[in-house]
Amino acid sequence: MLEQDSLTVLQHALQQLDAGFTTLPAVSTDNTATAQQMQPILAAVAGRMQDNCPYFHPLYAGQMLKPPHPVARAAYALATWINPNNHALDGGRASSRMEMEAVQALAAMFGWKQHLGHLTSGGTFANLEALWIAGQLTGKKKIIASDQAHYTHSRISAVLGLPFASVTSDAQGRMDPNALETLLQAGDIGTVVVTLGATATGAVDPLPRILELQQQYGFRIHVDAAYGGYFVLAGNLAPHTRAAFDAIHRADSIVVDPHKHGLQPYGCGCILFRDPTVGRFYKHDSPYTYFSSEELHLGEISLECSRAGASAVALWATQQLLPYSRDGQFAQGLQQGRAAALELHRRLQQESRFLTAFAPELDIVLWAMRGSSVAESSQRAQAVFQQAAAQDLHLALAQLPVRYFPAGTWPQASAAGHVTCLRSVLMKPEHLQWIDAIWQRLQKAALAVT
């Protein structure tokens, strides 16, 4: 089940890498373990690692977990023999330049010719840098995000000492622009976080309307596209979603996570700023940092210090194989995942045991179990989750506002209440071919509990 052909390619590449250092004198070390010593330890690791869900398999359709592309995995492993540190060119000349090229490709994907950006350990740190810069530019003004935005925005704001408030989402799970405008009228908002691909629902905030409000009220726009950013390349988006991604180039900053749809190993996030001059806020004068060359060092435009150069190498290699074009193989993979989500949603709508909220905007599908009360529906969702896992179909659970479902679905429920729902992230291209198998297992699981 696990891809192994890349091991042969990796061995050849490692031999080529080794050939680049043949002028060095041989080194004898005492701490190199023998294959005989390592074998039982790695066997134990393999045994321990079997205690995982099969994240690589299409029957895993739960959380946002996707295996890296074989070329990314091989390139990452190859780089670890050098183990470059992309904080400074002195610690990773080749990998630093590969990072700059890889980040340039991401910026170009969003329509930016000029930018300032770098890779991070993940979306959380990338969002931290975006809000830190926002705080530098807007003082102590408030950060605003949807109530469906990732929880890290409120946490990051607290870490940075910036006030934070959430905006109500509408019936589609998107930021409500009317509620946003009400908050904007107070005049104390410095930055609005626009989520293009909410973590729980996949909802895409109405960026074009928020840009109109920006013209009237004046605030920074930070786009958190950690999950959904790559869908800018997809050709099968709904009109509202397409309009939001078409406007992304007008944002002040963007976060995207290559370790989600970008086929990369964890952790690989990216922060991009439209205005390169924000780099002035990163400047520091450290007596022990090895900025010995006159070229730009990535550590001079990053809050993180040591960062894995292997992440940049893996991303660069993947981009060479799968360029970011709207008619290319990479974009087709995104479209297949979305097509799978739309097909699952269609089947859910036709089955009386299930209740759907809204159609998927990207590749995340949400549904509830029919029940006479919120409690009964929630209990049934938990039971289906367990029954499906027993059939090797791995789903996820999510808490959604009751108001996302048609009025009267649960007559006694409070409009402010929440219901436990089932959630499926169909982010693997193979999911489209496996919809029948997923559906059969889901129906069997639902039949067992209703």
C-alpha cells in the first residue's frame, strides 16, 4: 500500500549528491550505527507507526491529512543528508535559493509580481507573522475574523497584545458583511482576517464585498488561505467562490500551507506580503547570527530563526514536477477533490437519514444525522462515526451552529445551539474514484444506528 518506487530514485540521487564532495578527505566516526544495530530499532518504529489511521488511503476521508507527493518525500529525505538551515545563506545556500524560487512561484500563483515572503513551520506561525506586521502598521487597533475562522487568530491576537473580536457568519458559514460593517462603524478595527477555506466548513468569505468596505472604512486585509489557497487554480468553483479567489491579489497579506493541498510533508507554511517594504520591521542586529554574505538572508525577513531547508527543497522539487498552472496536473487534482465533494453532497441530499447544511465550496462536506432533537442527531452522528471506522471508512466530527440547517429541523432547539455533525475532507484526487466505496460504507454505518 505504501509507495516505495521513489526509494530507488532517492538512492541514485544520494549517490549523485555524494559525488559532489569527493574532494574532501575521508572521515572516520565512532558514532555511526551499523545496519545491524539500526534494523531492530526501525522495525520497532514501523510497528509503533502502524497505530495510525491510514491517512494515505482514499478511505481516510476525515481530517485535513494528505500524503506528500513521492518527489517531495524523496527530496526532503535527500536534503537531510546535508541538513541545511534556511535561517542564513551560510547554513543553506542552495536550499535558501530554492526557497526564494518556491515562494516566488506561490506569489505568482496569487497574481503578485512583487512580494515579501518566506516559508514557515506552518500556517499558525505564518498567521502570527501576518498579524504581527498588522499590529506594527495599525497600532493597537482591533483584529477581526469570522466566528468560523481558525481559533488561532484570537489566540495569536492575545499573544501579540492586540484586541480581537469575531464576526457572525451567515447561513452559508461565511463572514456576514453586514455584521462586519456594524463593527467597522466604531472606527477601531485595524485588520480584517478573511478566510478562504474555513477549517471546519470549507466556507469562503466574501472577499469582493469586504474589499468594498475597505475602501470606505480603511483597514488591512489579511487572507488566511492556509487550507484553501491552492484552489485559486481550480476551474470548477462556484461563482461566489471564484470571485473571492479572483480578488485575492488585492489583499495585504496571504497565508497558504503547502503541507495541505501542496503535497508537502509537515511542516511547510508560507507567509506573503504584497508590500515588500514591511521587511523593515524584521531587522535585527544579532552579534552571533552568521549573516556573513551581502545577499539577502531569509532570517532577515522571518520571525523564526532555524528553519528546515529540507522543506524548501521538497517544495521546489514538487513545483518542478507539477507547476502551478490552471490547466495542469496539479490543478486537475484539486478539481477532482472538489468533484468528489459535490458528488457526495448530492447523494447525501437524496438520502432521508442525512441532513445537509450547505453545498461544499471547496472539498469539505458536512452533514447531520436526522433525529427528533439536537441531542439525538448528535448521538447518531457519533455512532455513525464509530460504525464507519469499523468498516475502515474514517470520517471526522464537527460542531456546527443549528442555524446552518433549515428552520424547524429541530423544533425545540435554540437558534444559538450547536449540533454534532459528520465531516469529510475529500482532498485526495483518488477520492473521486472511491466515492462508491465511501458511500456504501457510509450507508451501512447509518443503517446500523437508525
